[in-house]
Amino acid sequence: MDAVRLIGASRRALMGSGDALVIMAEAWQAQALAQAIGSRLAVSGPPELRGEALGLTELAGRGCGVLDPPLLESGRLRAAQLTELGDARRALLDLGGLLGEVGIALVGIACAADDEATYWQCMEAIDAADESRDRVLEMLRRLAVRDQGAAAG
């Protein structure tokens, strides 16, 4: 499945989540998807994105590491369903939006957390989502610079 469709599925699942554990599982899924997209861009994306894409892979991996991995049925890991990147710009725009929504959802859980462990887990996951989103925005900036250079040349 292409990246844009998987990101859309993640956004819908996140919006449909009401329970804190489900939201945290969706945050984990989003970071795993960001890691897969970053890896794909690092290997076969535009050359000007490869360093940032590798950084996204590492940051998103950290985002997965701070959250408890969800118990998923076979075939339910969205990142494993990534077969093609498609339009890199569109995928990055949508991924940036998803990571922003993940951060907002995690803020809600952190504010309502009854225990300190959940609060700190959410805070670290928010930080990881923000850093991943910053990396995505930098890749979008680099694409814009590349396109401006091509248009001027």
C-alpha cells in the first residue's frame, strides 16, 4: 500500500480512538510508519532528503521505543504494509499532519493521566513526535529549495 493511504488510515484510526491505551497504540503505529517512510526515503528518495530521512528513521524509532508496543494481530502493523512511497511531497505533508495530531492526542492523555508513569511516557512520546515532525518539515523545505532551483535553472 502506498504511504499516503497508510497515513490516511492512521489518521482515521487515531481520530476514532477514545481510550488512552488505543490512542497510545495509534501513536506507536504512527511512529513506526514514520520510521518506515524515513527508511524508504533514505534508501531511494531524492538525494537531498537522504540525510534528513535517516534522521527521521532514528527519531521515529525512539518514538516507538518510549511507548509500549501494542499487541497487534498479524497483518495489523501499518508500517509493514508500506509497499511504495508514491509522491514524496504529499507523503511528507500528510505525515507531518499525522505526527502533529499524535502530539495533540498525547497531550490530552498526559493531562488526564492518573499515574506518573503514563504522564512521563506521553511526555517523551510527545517530544519524539515533535522532533519527527520537525525532521519532516525540514525535508519539505529541502524539496521546496530543490524545486525553486530547478525552476530558476
